[in-house]
Amino acid sequence: MKKLALLCWLMVTVLLTSCSANLDEYDKSTPSFDLFGYFDGQSRAWGMVQDYTDKQTRRFVVDIIGEVDGDTLTLTEDFIFHDGETDQRIWTIKRLEDGSYEGTADDIIGVATGQTVGNALRWQYDFELEVDGSSYTVAFDDWLYRQDEDHLFNLTSIRKFGQEVGTITLFFQK
């Protein structure tokens, strides 16, 4: 009986974690997502982190400076959290020949990958998350949506072992 219950749980987990939006669904959505064009120069974002129960656990503001040099975008992100903590992440993002993107940053494990279709960008990477003195590797699945010339929305699913353990919601303004 326990084996059957475990098998059912595993099947449901696989089905639920394999369901995700398809980037191609945004091919006719406008305005088109120009990653380098949007982030060249200064922008600001406001966001929050929620845990698996949807409880808000952190709020923050991010000041962003982007510099484009050919097929490379360098994003310097300065975070200020509601509790006074500050952090900085510097992304180096390369546009590949096929139009997709790869990026690196100090707290990112390996290489982030991204692709744009229509007004959407899907950006995926593994992240070293520090919580109460412990470090956890989690997977980030970022979906950014271009609203208009000056605004972006960003929804991020944070997963551990295929299970969503939190979300991040961000609003960007150019």
C-alpha cells in the first residue's frame, strides 16, 4: 500500500512540475522583447519574495545600470531589502547567433539561458540561495513580459527537487 501511495505521489509530482507555459504562445504578443534595448541605461525594479504558502517574506528595490557592448550586456543590479540588507549582482549576458542568450553572475551556478518570443523572455538558471546561515541550490524560472516602452513584469518560480518553494514578483520601470 505504501509503495502504491508513493508511486501515485511521484506521478502527480511529475505531472504538476512538467506543466508550464510555452514561450511560443507569445509569438504574436507586442511590443517585442528587446533585452539589450530595454536594459541599456538605467532602470529600477520593485519586488517581493513569497514562500510556498504565498506568505511575503522579503521586499526589495533594485537599481539597475545596463551597458551594451556589441553582443554583450552587463547589468549591475544594486538591491536594497526592506530590512536594510544590501546586495549586488553583476550579470554578463551574451546574445548568441541563434538569438538566444547566455548569462553568468557570481551567485549563479553554471550558465543561465534565455530566449525571447514576442513580448516575453524566459530566463532559467540555478542559484545558490542563502537562508538562515545555510546554502541551498534552487532552480529559478523567470518569465519577463514587456508591457510597453518603459515597463516590464517578472514572475519567477523558485524550485527545489522539482517542487515550487517560492516565487518572486518584480515590476520594472525604465
